[in-house]
Amino acid sequence: MEIIEIQKLIDALHQSSIDELEYQTEDIKLRLKRNGKKNVQYIEKEKQKVESFPVENLVTEVACTNQVEELKQVEANNVKEDLYEIKSPMVGTFYCSPSPGADSYVKVGQKVDKGTIVCVVEAMKLFNEIESEVEGEIVEVLVGNGDLVEYDQPMFLVRKK
């Protein structure tokens, strides 16, 4: 195929309304595409009908659900009143033991005194021992070993004596 023939194909593409032209023979394969804006069609989807149902039943159900949630919150607050949160004094990585193979400093159900080491928080390659601020029993460990902790994030729940 000669250059003159290719130029004729390009001119034909410009003069026509087609965006792409592909020409192929045994010796050559030629593909021409037009640059420029493409026509975009917007197809609006059909609107779906939604069946209506009585609002009275819905309102009653929501009111009951809200009352149940309020009762749960009151119960949770009553239970938490005698619990003390040991919080992280810094941002860092929580470790429950002094080294990877060692036993945890404290476990759920264990009695702790004021000043008992409960965990280590690593911050900037420094390992900071965190001590219990109250005397009591460990009720729950709120953080997993190796988890990141934020400043003032609760790590343990302790039932005070």
C-alpha cells in the first residue's frame, strides 16, 4: 500500500461520519480512528414503584425498639458504674507481655493492686510499662496483643474493690 492510498483513506475518514476505519489485506493491516468528542447517550432508567404500607405499625415498632435500646444503655451504665477503665497514656503499640513468648502481665479474673504492671505500650521504640491505678479485678481486656492504641483509649476494665 502506498502513502498516497493511506492519505486517501484518511481523507475519506475525515469526510465521513464514521469514527473508525479498519483496512486489511494479506500484506498489511491498517486501523484509523478519529480523535475528538464522542457522542454519549444518556438512557434514563424506569422509575420503580414502591408499595406503601401503614405507617402506624412502623412508628410503634420504632418506639418499642428505642425503649429497648434505652433500657440496655441504663443496664450497661449500671454495670459500668463500678468498673474502672485503664486507659493508654500515649499513642503506641499494646503488648500484654514483656516478651513474645512470656506470659501476659494480667489475665481476666486476676486481682490487681495499685501499681501492678498490666501491659506495655511501645512508642517510638521505647517500651512503657503501664500500671494499674486502682485495686480490683480485671474484668475485660479491650485491646489485642500488637494492636495500635490511641491516647486515652481504654485498654482494661477493672472492677474496683
